[in-house]
Amino acid sequence: MIINRLLLAQLRFYILVILCQLVSHCSFSQQLSSAAQISLVTYGSGDDDISSAFGHTEIRVVDPILGIDQNYSYGGFNHRADGFVIKFLKGTLPYYIAFHKLNEVAHYYQQTNRSIREQTLNLSYYQRNQLISDLEQNYLPQNRYIAISFIMTTVLPDLGT
């Protein structure tokens, strides 16, 4: 239970660091409307497989004027990868940025009795447009794959090993 809390706290920290880094850039071709909202969507931990044990957080962009409702997940991975469990536990599993709508995945999380919590971020119009620009830039095929090695490099030192 303590490890779950530590991992969830670490994951939230990394999402916020990524978010802060993204907000400091700009270049999206379409501007969001003033009605746009950006939030963090956090899915609670589950017990259906090892990858669900720690929960997950995504960035959601909703603009009712432009008809946008999309989530950017910095935690996509191939469940069928060779040595999946070992790579996952070691923190060496290759990750990619996934893109989907909340309603496309909400049923899975509800069906597996996992919580879904959304927190709207208090960003200015300018910051929202900077963020969507960088999310779109990061989603390009040449930028989509990312290295995340947070399990072994952050949690174990925190545990005193």
C-alpha cells in the first residue's frame, strides 16, 4: 500500500513536470476557444494485471466550441512486448504517447472497479494554447516514443535501497 502511494505520488509529480515543461513552449496551428478546459484525469489502481497496480494520469483537452475532447496519455505500451513483466518491473519498458477520448476507455475502468478523477487546471488562455501546441508536437510520429524509467530510479531510492 505504501509503495502504491509512493508510485502514484511520483507519477503525479512527473505528469506535473511534463505539464510545466509543455506550457513553456508554443506552435499549434489552431487556437483553442476561450471555453476550452484542460484537466488531469487520474485512474485509480487496479488488480486486473501488473500494469494497473499503480494507476495512471492523462491530460484531457476539451473545447466544446471546436468539438475537441481528447486525452493524451504518456503511458502507452505494448502488453505483448517480449519480457513485458520484467521490463515493466525494471522500468525499461518502451512507452509512447497515446491519444483517445475519455468515453473510449471509461467503461474499462468502471468495469474493473477503478476510480476516475478529473481535476481541471487553472490555466490562462495563452497557457492552454501553448499546452495543446506541445501536446500535438509530442504526438507526432517522430516524437511519440518516450523513455520513462521512474520505477527503479525514483521509488527504490526513496525506499532506502
